[in-house]
Amino acid sequence: MKFLLVEDNPDLANAICSRMRLDGHVVDHAANLDDATGFVETQDYDLILLDIMLPDGDGRDFLKRHRAGNRDTPVIVLTARSQVSDRIGSLDLGADDYVTKPFDHAELEARCRAVLRRKSGNARTRIEVGGIVFDPLAGHLTVGDQTVSLRNRELRLLELFINAPGQVFSKQKLTDRLFSYDDMVSDNAIEVYVARLRKHLEPSELKITTLRGLGYRLDHAT
């Protein structure tokens, strides 16, 4: 998954980015609202982690503008404010969840997973389709009696395809979702990850189809 973290505390931002990247997520970091606005205008994200008190304004104004622009990216608000009225106000503006600082990173990760499951409409942690069992939390893909541990970007690529059946992803779109703004990406990076995933899926009823000039799509063979 690709996250945008909007947080001006460098120590906290580094800690969150490190933990999320260890879990295989791609994370872009904005230290102020101006940078955050630039990121969301040029990139698509699966989740936004949003601080409220930022050097150039209130994160709730960003949230309000984000929703007014008909963007449905899930947003989790991170703030030191613990009053019930603050929580209600953020949820009413369109936040999907609210985490009070200081927080345990395990709790934040669990809340991210819960929000993403609600967003995908899938409350289960394991997905069974086309002869595979996919467990994104464990990073395991089982086809027949064989279970493989997916590498981070293989896992995130499979998540993208499975959560959007029939959708065509351009090479640029996949690059944007698998790599952060600062990553150096080779010209054939997407082909490499698609080839690895195809090999893992070979014994199943799922296949990744290349649509010349358009991109890639996950298809069910039956």
C-alpha cells in the first residue's frame, strides 16, 4: 500500500515511516500542509496519516478540502488532542479514524489495517479466490499445497490487483503505487515484479494479462 504521512515532528515521522516501510508499505512524508497538498495533487494514495497541528495550518482544513474535492482516500488523524469534541469534529469532517498521541505503533498499524479493510469492503484478513489463499498480513500466498512468502513489493502488487479485479493498471500507475516519490526506479522494475508474481500464480486460475499500450490486469481463467 502507498501511504502519505503528514507530520511535522521529524522524530515521530521517521519512526512511523520506518515501521511502515518494514511492513512493505511505500510512504511519502510531508512536513507541512503545502507539501501534503502537492503530494495528493500528483500522486494517488491508499491511506493518509494526518497530523492536525502543522506549521502552516490546521490539518482539519486539509481534510475538509480533500473531501470537498471528492477524494475518498481514507484518512487517519494523528493528534495530541484527546477531547471527545476534537474526535467528533475530525470524524464529522470525513476522517476514517482518530489516533491520540502518544500511541503504540502496533495500535496504529492495526488501525491502518482496519481502515483499509473497510475501504476495500473486505473484513477478512485472508482472501481466497481463483485457487489461491492470500494472507496480506503474513505476506503469504498459497497455491495448491505450496506456500510462498512474498517479497514486499510482490505482496503490494498482488494486493493492488486482487482489490481491483478487472481493473487495468498502467505501468506508470503501478510505479506510483509501489515506489515512493524519492525512490530510484529502473525502467523495467514493474516488468520484473509482474514476472515474479506471474510465476507464483502459475498453478492457479489467476493470471496477469498484459494489454499492449494500456498496462496489466488480473484475470480469472474461468
